[in-house]
Amino acid sequence: MPREKAEASSAESYSERKITQIRELKTLLWGLDLDEGIRFEAEVPGFEKSAFVFVTKCDDKYCISVKEQITDETTGEKIPGGKEQWKYFETAEAAWNYVSKLLKHPFEAFYY
């Protein structure tokens, strides 16, 4: 089920779609456009708590951003913040090789 999120000061919104199958995740990563992305949570070495992993495309490279997971003091929700790490890959295959090592079953990712 897509989740709609609207910014308070803007009429624009985005939707995301849940991904639970490895095959679908791999297909989406290979076909990413510049205005699309994938996110999931993972245990990443060097990060104390679980981290958010974002996969996007910039120019002709794949960008993987790992961000520490912190708790919003007002809402209690998990949000990205604190420590972050960026990795760039020339090909979808190289990006997939990195991402696939972070995935633990069962996993839950979101395509936006």
C-alpha cells in the first residue's frame, strides 16, 4: 500500500511502495531513474543502532547513503540523523553487490 506524505508548506507529495521480494528489489535497483530511490533499514558495521540505507542515482552513478537511525524526541519515530556514510558505484551490479550484503531476511524496503 503506498504511503502518501505531504509537506506542511507544500501541496507536493510523494508515494512509496513496499518491497518484500529480492527479485523485485534487484529489478528496481537496475532500473532506477534520477528521481527515484530505494530505502531500507539494516545493521551496518560502524553504526551503533540500525541504519537507514538509501539507494539513488546521480548522473550515471549509483549513490548509497547510510544514515544513523535516531529517535525524534517529539514524535518518537525513527528518523535518519547523526552519522552518515556515502558510497558511489559505477554500475548497478556493483551497487547490488554492496546492498545485497546488508539485506537480512525477512527484509522490508520501500521504493519511492
